Amino acid sequence: MRYRSVAFMLLPIALGSCSPSNEHTLAGHTFVVPKLNDTSSDTLFFLPTPDPRDGFSFILNPDARLPDQVRVLIGSKARDCARAAGTKADIIQTICPSRALEWRDVALKRVGNRTFWNYELPATTSQKDAAVVARCSEMGTRADPKPGLCLATLPYKNLTISIGFRDNQATVIQSLYDRVVNDLRQWER
């Protein structure tokens, strides 16, 4: 009888650890992310454990080969903008303004060199500099060229969406963003 009560008390713990999803609460939203996608607990042993208030991460396409996987970080707009205040961080122009950035269906301009480059929106008359939608860096060599790695940080509600992608996917940033938003809508409770 004693063992049965211990087993009964441990059952919720065992079932919780077998759950097919992880719950993340951020900036007033609660998301139930499938474990197959969720990478929030994947921390290298030498790095500190991330603060859940900083957001959560997931893989958009977990069935893809590792080099083709698209990693996504969801953050709090208020927290990210507070951290960037007083700096020249890209999100000051793309995420933090009260008026939403209009980046959809706008031709992005590639600016930079072979090693580091940006994808920018054309500068408007009210902006001193063009808004940087994505930053990229080279991943190959002249002898063995590979698509560069890029990171785009874009707004969604009161959240920030940072999408890691390959340079050869730059023309489909909108569709990657739409897939992320679709998953977030499905996962939100």
C-alpha cells in the first residue's frame, strides 16, 4: 500500500516529463511549444541558463537537415527595447518605434561586403539611416563558398521574432516570418 501511494505521488511528475510540449509565458502570452520544436532548454554546459523572461527559442522546421534548420527566438518587445535604449542597436529602428515597421513587400537592399552584409529597407526622409532588417556573415571560403548565416529581427504584437536563416533564403524572409507567426498562433493559449 505504501509503494502504491508513492507511485501515485510520482505519477504526475513522470507524466509531466513525458509531455509532448513545453509551456512558455512571455509578455502576457502563453505558448505551448511542441518538444520537437522547442530548443529553450538546449544550453551549452559552459553558458549560464537563460532567464525565461528573455524569451524562448524553437526550430521552425525540426525535420530538416541540421544545416537547413531555421532557428527562432521569441523575445519581449518591452524588455528588448529597454535593453537597447540609448544604443544604435538595429531594433531601435525596426522593433521599438510606436509605429510598426513596414517591411513586407518592400525590396530589401543588400549592403556590405563579402564577409559582412545587411539587408536594409530603403531609408525614408524621416530616417537618418536605412532600417536593417537582417545582418549576415560569410560561412565559407572562396574555395568552398557556403550561404552566409543571417539573423532578422522583426516585430509581432508586443514580441520580437528573431529568425536565423541562410543567405540563400533571404528572398523568403516574409514566408519564414509568416510560418513563425502561424506556429505562434497555433501554440498560444
